Amino acid sequence: MKFFADTAEIEEIRELADTGLLDGVTTNPSLIHKSGRDFMEVTKEICGIVDGPVSAEVVALDHATMMKEADKLRAIADNVCIKVPLTIDGLKTCRALTDDGTMVNVTLCFSANQALLAAKAGATFISPFVGRHDDNGFDGMELIRDIRLIYDNYLFDTEILVASVRHATHVLESARIGADVMTAPPKVIKALANHILTDKGIEGFMKDWKATGQSIL
Ligand code: E4P
């Protein structure tokens, strides 16, 4: 499963990229607002740090303007992936862009039927928002299971990008189901490395190693 960082904070992206664990980045208008940075500038900077897809979202709601915005965004770098909302205009834009060889991430997906439409529109990625789905009384992971089943039934090659990931259980379940990608805030990705028994084990080994009086270097 690929790991994308869901952030527009350069330092966080750089730190994760340095670990070799990062396969891409997703941004959205709210994350750009939070970063306080110019959208075009920060997107260019992120594309320079990460080799994989960097999602940049259009903000127009009609197809014609979405296409104009996408033209500006895809000119930033070869690894820009245009993010469009799951609306009829977004799907039309998705088809036009993917026919043209541009990567597209269809975002704000909350139903398996929406995911089916995105695959039919040739989406590179579909982004079901599991955390927001859970928040509204639904089962976000059940949505991922349904999409996996449907995509496998018809051999769609649209990748399932689990979004709005809030905690380690979302990541684990995504991997169990066979999602292709998950995007999460860097702190959630880094926390996956934590285990109390790992910490206790290191503490014990360090204590005993010190007692040997030896050194490796
Ligand atoms: C995905 O591409 C979105 O940017 C993101 O995962 C939304 O997450 P949130 O529900 O935590 O805002």
C-alpha cells in the first residue's frame, strides 16, 4: 500500500520524504489555507521534494473553468495530479484530463456508486473520505470494502486512495482490505511506528549493552 501525506506543510513533507516512506502528497483548499502559502508556489515546492503524485485541487464548480484551472496546475510539474470533486462536472473534467494523459484524483467520495462513476470516468485515484464518513454515523471502512469489491469485479484500474484517515486502525483496515493508497496527516503516519513494547525493549537492550562496557564504533 502506498503512503501519501495529507498536508501542505513543507517541513513535514521533507521530514517524511527523507525516511523513504513517502509515495506522494495530497492537498486540498483547506490545507492550502492552513499553510498560509501561495497555492502555485507551495505546490511547485512539494513537487520538487516528492517524485510521486502530488494532488492539487481545482476550485471551480463548472467543467469549463475546471479545465482552465487544471491547465494552470498541470503546468507546474509532471507529477501534479489534478483533484476534482465528485460531481457531474468533476467527472466530465476527469474524463477529459485522463484522456489527455493527466493524472486525476476524484475527491469527496462518500458512496460506492460515486466510486463506480469515477472509475468509469477513468480516474487515476478515487478518494473515499473514511473519517468524515465515520463522523456522520456511517462505517467508512465498509465503504472501502464495497469499492474494492466493485473495482475487482470489473477490473477497474482506478486506485483506491483512502482519505480522511484519522488513526492507525483506519490504516490497518485499509491494508487488510487491499486499498491501493492511503493519505494521512504526517503525525498519523509517524505514529504507526510506535509500540510500547518496542520502547521497553530498546530500554532493556540499552541498559544491558551499557553493562557490557563494549562499543561498536
Ligand atoms: C484527501 O485528499 C483530503 O485532503 C483529506 O484526507 C481530508 O481529510 P479530513 O477529513 O481530515 O479533512
